[in-house]
Amino acid sequence: MSLRPYCGIDFGTSNSAVSVGRGDQVQLVPVEGDAVTLPSALFFNTEEDHLSFGRKAIAEYLDGYEGRLMRALKSVLGSHLIGETTQVGTKRKNFREIIGLYIAHVKQAAERHAGEPIEDVVLGRPVHFVDDDEEANQRAENELRGIAEAQGFKTIRFEYEPLAAARDYASRLSARETVLVVDIGGGTSDFSVLSLSPDHSDILANTGVHIGGTDFDRLLSMDTAMVDMGWKSKLKSGLDMPGLTYHQLSTWHLINFLYTQKVMHSVRELHHLAERRDLTQRLIKVLEDRMGHAIASRIEAAKIALSSDAVTHIDYGDIDAGWVSDVRRETLITATAREVARVVATALLCVEKAGLKPDAIHTLFMTGGSTAMPGFEAAMQAAFPAASINYGDRFSSVASGLGLAARAAFKT
């Protein structure tokens, strides 16, 4: 009799991955070509009447196909938006259905690898979907459970994402350590303090904060691209330019809400009142041509480039001829300093909740794409000077650990 397959899914704000197991064997599986990670993006291509996922979704959007790009959908869980609908072509779709389409796509990749349907899953979740609101956190988990059930999963369990990453790390240990797992993802920063050994783990504390890579994107965008489109400029009356549109345009999951006649009317009115109409004309162009996600993608790419380069160049010439922005690493560090400090303070709080001092931490196990952000490692090392730093796979450690959790839960 063949063994029943199981899987662990890391549904991330920016990227997702899945591990599939059968018996004792667990492995990450390809979800887009040979890649074991899939950008958490969908593109409803209305020009060619099909739905694309991941890198293909982003590429089709950036190539100029007509349609609707959806990213950072995990941010909707726990918010009021989960019960709302949004326009997709000529129809309106609710966010549960849209997230379900993405989860179904990941499930299908897992089932192609397994060669049969998979009904048992461990889903990762942040320590806090929503800060300081346990009721909203439970709602978010319940929503994700309901979405997974709707895609055909029968037995669903959850594990905190940093605990999943710890499983991956513990599998490589040879002696006991006190470890602070640092998981900085696209939407949240999560921490767990554990006493780990190859064959045993004790969870001492968990905590998290709703700050992640998309917040760092937003802050960099506000200090660069949005300034070049009129943010921080003045109206002719001497009043400051209102900021709501700029804040929404720099926030991945809110961009699509700007593409309405009401918003365009408001922005055109501000344009006539603006002191720097050359800048607000760029804003009008971006909204008219629905280039918000293109701007956000370039900002994200710049943030990534600044992890290795002192300066990077963003070309917006397709919006306004000659518009090029030189972005320096110091600009990113300054823009994100306050939020990075909040993330580090949350890490220190987690250690305090464990009843430990910072110098009791032997290892910082870092995972999640945003751990590469300039200034973050230095800030963590300053807070935990006695700890060594060990990096897992930034984009798949959580999924690997969720596969191990699924093996512990479902192996037959």
C-alpha cells in the first residue's frame, strides 16, 4: 500500500513555497519551472482571457497586457478587505476567492509532484497577522483555514513561521543551543526563542510585529518616487500637498483602489492647485496608465540592489522622458530606520518574554528575504553582540520547516 502524501505551504506576502512529503521523505518542490519559490502574485489577463501566477503574472503586467495584477494578498487577511469585492475585468471578485485561486495553484504544483491529490497540510502563519488584536488574528487564521478547505484540503494545521524555520535549523545541529529565530518576511517580522538540539526543542517565547519587506518598499517609495511625483511639495495656497494618494500608491495591496474615476477627479483637482504641476503631472500619468505596480516593482528591485550596491538607478523615462532617480543606500537606511528599530525592539521583547538576557542567545537564525536589507544585520548584531549569525535559505527555510511539521503530524 502506498504512503499517503502530505505538504507544508508557506503562503507569504511576497513569495510562497511548498514542501511535499511521503513517509519520512520531505522535499521542496518546483512551483514555477524549476524554481521552488513563487512570487505571491496573480494577473487576470483580460486581453488574452487567462490567469497567470508568480513571475509570469508580473512579467505580463509589466509587458503592458490589459488586466489586473494582485500582490501582497496575505496582507488582506485579518483586515476589513477580506469581506469585500474588487473589480476584475467586467466582474467583481471577492478576496477569499482570489486568495483561493492562488492557494489552489500552489496545491496543484504539490499534487503534480506527488502524483495524486493531497488532503493533509500544515500552513504557516505569522505570530501576529494584526498587531495587538488577538480577535483579528484568530479571524485571519480562520479565514485562511476556510480558504484552504475550499481548495480541497481536509486536515489543516497551522504552525508559526519562525517555529517552522527553527525545525529546518535544528535538523542541522550537533549540540544544544539557545536560538533566536528571526523571520523577516514581506509583511511581518516574527521571532521565536528556542532551546534547540538535534532531537529536541523547547519553545521559550514567540512574538511578532506587522512590519516587513513591503513596508520597507513603501518607505523607500515615499522618500523617492513619491517625492518626484509631488509628495512633500506645496499647493499654491502654501498648504502641504495631501498625502493619502501617495501613501496608497506606495502600498502594494492598495494600489488597485486608486484606479477609479473618483480618485482621478480628486488628483486632477489637486494638480490645478499644485505649485509643482510638473511633478503632479507624473502622478496623473501613473494613474491614467495604471503604472502603480510598475513603480512598486522598480522600488522593490532598487531595495534589493542596495543590499550589495552603494547606489542604484531607477529609470522612469517611460512615464516622463528624462526622469531617472539615483537612490543611495543611505537613503534606504534613513527611510527605514524607525521601523527597523521597532523590529529590533520586538526581538528584544521576545527574549525578555523568554526570561533571558540578550547575551544568553547563542545564535541568531535569520530567514526571510528582508533580512538582507541594508542596516538590518548590523542592528541585530548590536542588540545581541554575543550571538553568532546563521542564515537559512532566505526564501524557503519556512516551507522546508513546514514540511517537517507536516511529517510529524501526518506521516503514516
